[in-house]
Amino acid sequence: MKHVTQIKPTESVDVDQDRLSALYTQLGEASAEDVVCHAMEELALRLAHCDRLYRTSAWLDLRKSVKLLVAISDQIGMSAVSTVAVHVTNCIDQEDNIALAATLGRLMRIGEESLTAIWDLQDVTI
């Protein structure tokens, strides 16, 4: 075998702007920005935590952490993250380790891409 092809899956992600607008209307600009920034930080930390839990086969803790991702991502309009997180939970419940590896990888990709999308949307600077 002389040639190895590396596949780099990508998916387009959307942030539910209606959900974000409702959050801003409900809380006001300053409070909504605080909520979004906190949620983004928590989402990033939780994704990294999920990866660590997977690598140590801590399935029950992984399930709990992924369920929290559903709530966090729903709050700020990241429906793709929420959907895939539910799929990860289903893989854990079905004890399907092969599907879990693939689906958790997808969750990591979509999570990172969604964080970038909402970061760009909010025009937040470091």
C-alpha cells in the first residue's frame, strides 16, 4: 500500500438564531451575553471531559456528562450538538461501543464547529 487517504469529515452546523434572539429578548443584552459566554465555556469543558471519560471507559459518568451537553446546547440554540449528544446517550444505553466511538467523534467535531459558529456570530473577542 503506497497511498493512504486520510478522511477529514466535516459538517455544516447552524446556530438557532431564533433561540438566541429569544434569549436576548428575555434576559436583555448584558445578561444574555453572560449566559451565552458561560454556556460556551461549559460546553468546551464538558466536551473535553467527555473525551476523558470515554478514554477511561467511565460509561455512567460519560452518560451524565453527555446529558448535560444536551441541556447546555439547547439553551443557546446548538440543536445539532443536542441531537448528536442524544445519539451518544443511545449508544451508551445500547452498549454499542463501535457506534459510540463514531458518534462521540461526531459530537466532538460538531461541538467544536458549533462553538466556532456561535463565537463568530456573537463577535466575541478573547
